Amino acid sequence: MSDAPQEQQQSSSEPKGEEEKELSPLEEDKKDLYDAIKELKPEDANDNIKSKLLTLADVHLEYKKVEDEHYNIEYDNLQSKYDTLYQDIYDKIDEIVKTKEKIEISPEECEKYGITDDGVENHEIEDYWQKVILNSRYFTITDKDKTILKYIKKVNMVKFPENVNNFRVDFIFQPNEFFTPEILSKTYEYDKEGSLKKAIGTNIEWKSKEKNPTIDKVKKKIKKGKKFIYETKEEKIDSFFSFFSQVEDMTFLSDEVTFFKEDLFVNQLEYYLDVVSKTKNGGLDDDLDDEDDIEGEDKGNKGGEGGNADGQKEECKQQ
């Protein structure tokens, strides 16, 4: 009995056998396939079939080897290259939005679009990202949100070189009376296989409960004895700023990723001008049977949250 612990201690200190070494993903796939073939019952596969299946496994693994050693590497490099090009374009857009200098255009364009130098003050497009967000109609926007979004200066996407799939979206605000910090972010993280695993949002510190748009005070009718009384209670409500809360639903988060990567930044000017087509605007053309109703809804919403068409036209003249 006394020798048993010593034997266990000796065995634990021995070097791991070949089978206990940490396997690469490709080796793990190979082991899984080989084990599955080995466990086949004779009535399901005779020795001849097993030999063919083992050969098929080797050929199948050639595909994964090409994918790991060539395709994925070249894909990541290509994605990184175009991310850099896209970022250059986004930087040019931001420079134009933020400049307080006059931008010269041709006399022909001035005449065509009715642009004159009638003492118009030169300034940046202060409400650019506010209108982009409102007109995207992607977020839930409350009246409090609209007031706070007046302070937004820029929305930016940041990529991470160590994992080309990971990215962060920054919403940069001016100093304001509502919350800190002034940069609110959401980071999307992927695993080594390229699958989205989680998203982490900034913890917003509201300067008071009254300034927090995700909380609303509601009156509730409560029966006490033979009488009813009203009590005011706080309830969580949907808001633009709910976007930064923790979400576990991968389908929901994947939709956010698609929105940022394929929609918001690509179509930002269309959203600012509120001219995004039904196809780009939330996939409203998916149900063609309701096309007439959708068109009616679009007309009703035109400029609704983001301002009216006339106001946008005047803004363009002042740019």
C-alpha cells in the first residue's frame, strides 16, 4: 500500500508518451477520422472498405493542409491589404467632413448645383455621423438618444494585425454632460478558426440616472387593500446605448458585424443624405409581397428621425 503513491509519483514525472503530445489542428482532424474508421462495425464496412476510407481520409486532409498552409494565409494577407486601402478612403472622408476650410469645386458644378459664395460661413459637417446613425434605422433611437447623439464626432473601425478578423468600432463623442468616457467602443473577437466568439462593449458611466436613456421611470398601478395607489419604478428600455451592453446571442452579434463591415461605413454618405435604397436599408425587399406597404412606410419615414429632405438639401449647400 505504501509503495502505490511512490509509483504514482514516478509515473506522473515520466515524460509524456507520443500519444499524449499536444496535437496540431490537422493532426487532431486526422486522429478523429482514423478513430471513426477504426470503430466501424464489420457489417457497416469490411476491411476493403476501411482501406479505401483510410485513403480517402488522407486525401481529404490534403484539402485542409492546403487551406491552412496557403489559402488562409493568402486570404488574411489580401484582407489586410484591402482593409488598409479602405481605411485610407475612410480617412479622406473624415478629413473632408472635419475641415473648416472651403473646398473648391468647378464653376460648372457650382452652376449646376446652385452653389454660390454669398457669404456662407465655412465650417465642418457637424451633424454628419448623427444623421448617418439616425438614417441607418438600424439602432433603436429614443428622444433622449437624439439629444445625446448631437455630440457624436466620428465613428471609426479599428482592425487588429494579430488577428485580421478581430475589429473594434469606436463612437467618438465631444465632452458632454451625459456620460464618460467620451469614446464608446465595441470589440468583436474571433477564434483561430475564424468564428465569432464574443463582443465586448464599453461600460458607460452615466453622470446621473436622469441622463441615462436606457432607464425610464414608469408609474405602476398597485392594489393595496381596497384602494389602488401609483408607484414610480425604474425600468430598462431599448436605446442606442443598449448596443454596448453584453450580448451572448451569436446570431445577433453576427448581424451587427455584417451591418458595420458591409453597410454602415460603405454607405455612410447615402445614409447622411437619406437616399439608401430598400435593398440596403435593412433588407426591406426580402418580402416582395409587401412591397406596396413598404413603399408607403418609406415615404412616411423619409427624413423622419434624421431630419427632412429640405433640411438636408440646405445642409449640402453649406458644405
